[in-house]
Amino acid sequence: MGQFLKIKLTIKKSLNMKKVLLIIFAGMLSFSQANADLTIGLGYNEAVFAATGQERNHDESGTLKTTVEEYGAFNEEYATIFVEAGNDVAAVGISYASSFDTPENVSGDERTLTNAANRVSADFSAFTNIYGLVRIPLGGLYVKAGLASVDVSVANTSRSGVTYTAPEDLEGWTLGIGWDQQLSNGFGIRAEIQGHEFDDVEVNNGVAATGNINYIKI
């Protein structure tokens, strides 16, 4: 569906024990505390998500008449909490983000009743990443990979009165590379660049083939 690239900075603290864990850009500043083999962190994220959309319009006979493609991106900020368990060699983790929204896209003239605007926006929630992390014995470097999922809710108002119902959740993958260092005061600092990609989505306007059915793929 789209891509997401993330740069992440994490600050951690250990308690005298072993520590454990779219147009595309983001940053995270996180504070965490490790106890035995567990690390818990809170983060701030700034990200750009991007996707290409295609609309296929059909006439009453079901014949394809027009195809339109557009590319778009939006910037959003959100908070994240994560938990990791492991050791100085490898770890597994899960991160969970607060909800964020796309801008509302408006087409048509809102000032006239005969050409009322089409309006659409999407809300993303429960943005979750489950991943594995392997440390590279080279100055604190590590790599990570895992699965990503997010719930989607679409608000849609159209001149025709039809609506497009998006799937309730999207799935994808995540890859990242980062740098992790322990400081002398018991805290640590982590910088990371991360990318996500989600599956394609296709929906229609809910009418029959003889009723000018339209398909949208993102």
C-alpha cells in the first residue's frame, strides 16, 4: 500500500543487569528503563506515509471508461510505547503507537448545492510492530525485522451518496538498522532508521455492475 521510513532515537536506563529491546521520513525520541532482561520505552514519532491510488470507473454496461492514478503523502506525529526482552546479542520486541489521521481530501465546490464536495479522510489506530533484533559486534550497531499491522477507519462523503468501505486492518513488514550505546550514568542512547510497507487495498463503491461501479486500489 505504501511506505514508511523512520529515524528513531532511544534513551534507556539499566539497573546493574543485562539489558534487552511513504516522500518518507520520521524521528523518534524515547526514554526507557531496563530491569533484568526487559526494556520498556516511550517515544515521540514524526513520520511521512505515502501511497499511490488508482480509481477505475465503469459505465452502466460494466465497461471500463476511465482510469485515474494519483500519488500522495502526509506527515504525522504520534506517540509510541515499546517493550523488548532478550540480551546483549538478540532481543524480541513489540511497539504500539497512538492513533493518527490523514488530512481530509476535498474535491468539488462546497459553495454550490449542485456540485457538493466529495470529502474523504482516514484514521489509523493500533499501529503495532512485532520484531526481532540482532546486535552486530561493531560499535553498537544492530538490525531488526518484523511484522506490522494497523487498523483503518475511513470517513467518506460523496456527491453520489455512495461510500467506500475500507478494510478494518492492514498488514505489512518492517525493517530497520540502528545504533545503541550505554552511557556511564546508566542511561543509553539509540538511533534508528526504519521502513515499513503495507499490503495493497482494493475497495468499490458498493453498487452493481449496471450502476456505474467504481474500484479504488491503494
